[in-house]
Amino acid sequence: MSADTTPSNQEANPPVDGKELIRFDKVTKRFGSNTVLDDLTFGVDSGKHVTLIGPSGSGKTTILRLLMTLLKPDEGTIRVNGDYLTHEERGGKLVPAGEKHIREVRKNIGMVFQQFNLFPNMKVLRNITEAPVTVLGLSKDEAESRARDLLELVGLTEHLDKYPSQLSGGQQQRVAIARALAMRPQVLLLDEVTSALDPELVAGVLDVLRDIARSTDITMLCVTHEMNFARDISDQVMMFDEGHIIETGSAEKIFGDPDHARTREFLSAVL
Ligand SMILES: Nc1ncnc2c1ncn2[C@@H]1O[C@H](COP(=O)(O)OP(=O)(O)OP(=O)(O)O)[C@@H](O)[C@H]1O
């Protein structure tokens, strides 16, 4: 990692607003000569539902992948709940984070992908209990009780004994949502979770997510092309274009009366 990615030691115990859960500070991400995120700074408050919108290739998924530590920023820092994702404090100094630190921070973050990524050789119940048992150290009984509650929430109680291949895409995606929530993360990242579904299965998955947004205090970061869904659940919408957030505001503001011409152009193409 280059020196300029290391925050100054003065920032080792940064004053993080009690309500702020996620903070990107001057984050730049490049793939070769392609600068995908350019000196990006933003924060997300705890409990908020934030939707990232913008043209294809504008860097939305890259934000989620950075938060999952599937990618590392070339410059800048990312904090979740005050903890640096890519650095840790050792002997009063901030140094590049080790695997253990990254695993700890990651426990706070759940992600649901476009492809459901379930374990094909495990039944539904085990798909949901596996990580709580192996990563969090829950007993099998505790994990199963948590999984049963979540299966009820996503409307799949009667399918707990099936393999993923015996379920529809929409049902598999609802299992993936339950699996992410079983870790009780503070943040749920949703990356185009309905894009791979047949159109008739989309509504069921979005309804489950609407329910979760309404009934839990989880912080959500959502990349979606489903603009009606975005309008329904979002406390805040961020419009991305070429690696920058060009406009952000309430769903009412962004969908109803955006300031930026690029936002109007984008929305008129997708709405
Ligand atoms: N692993 C990678 N290697 C090289 N380039 C990448 C990689 N991942 C993403 N990119 C590039 O980064 C840019 C931003 O991609 P990203 O997936 O974040 O965009 P997006 O806004 O989510 O787009 P979409 O709406 O199409 O999913 C694109 O130009 C993409 O080709």
C-alpha cells in the first residue's frame, strides 16, 4: 500500500459523529488508467436507507465492494462505526489492517449480491446458520432460532429443508437476504439484488426489503435500477456520475425536483 493511503496519526482517534456509521474520506479508486472513484468524501448516518443511482459504470458497485473489503482504495480512508476498514491502530500508530482486523470490521457489514451466492450443497436452514455458528460462535440452537425468525420475515418458513436448487430465483434471493441478516450486521449492502430475477419474481423480493427497511433499524446502502423501490425506501439518494457524487438529497427532492441536468437526464431515461 502506498504511503498516501495511510491516514496521519493525528487521525488515529478521529471524532466521529455519534450518529455517523459510514465515512468515506477522499477515496480514490482506479482500475489501471480508469479512475472509477475520484477523491470521494461522504458519510451515512446510522439507520438511514441510502440509494446510489447513476449511469452504468459510474462507480456505484465499487462503493459497495470497497465497504465489503473486496477492493481496497488507492487513496483515502473508509471508516465503519469509527473503525478504519483498511487500517488498524498498533502501538499508537495506524498501520495497514491485518486479516483479523478486517474480519472483525466486516462482521458489521452484510451484503446481498445480484447472483444469490448461496451454498448449493447446504439446505436453506444451514445456509443461514452457517456463518453465525462458524464466525460468531453461536450455538446451533441459537443460530437455528434466529434463522427460523428470519425465514418467517422473508416468507420462506416452509422451505427451510430444501436445497437452493429447489427454489425459484426470488426465493433464493430471499434466503440470501435472511443469511445476510442472520449476522445482525449494522449495515446491509444491496447490489442490484433483483437484476438476475425473472420479472414476475422481482416484486416479492422488493416487498421483503421494504418490510425490512420499515421494521428494523438497519442501515442500508442500495444500488438499484428499481426507481420506484428507491423512491419508497430511501431517506437519501446519491446521484453518481463519472466517479463523483454530483447531487444528493431526499428521495422527494432527487426524484421530484433534481438540481443537476445530468440527474434529470438520467432519470428521464430510466423512469
Ligand atoms: N475488477 C475490475 N477491473 C477493472 N475494471 C473494473 C473492475 N470493476 C469495475 N471496473 C470498472 O469500474 C467502473 C465502475 O464500475 P461499477 O461496477 O462500480 O459501476 P456501476 O456504477 O455499479 O455500474 P452498473 O450500474 O453497470 O453496475 C466501470 O468502468 C467498470 O468497468
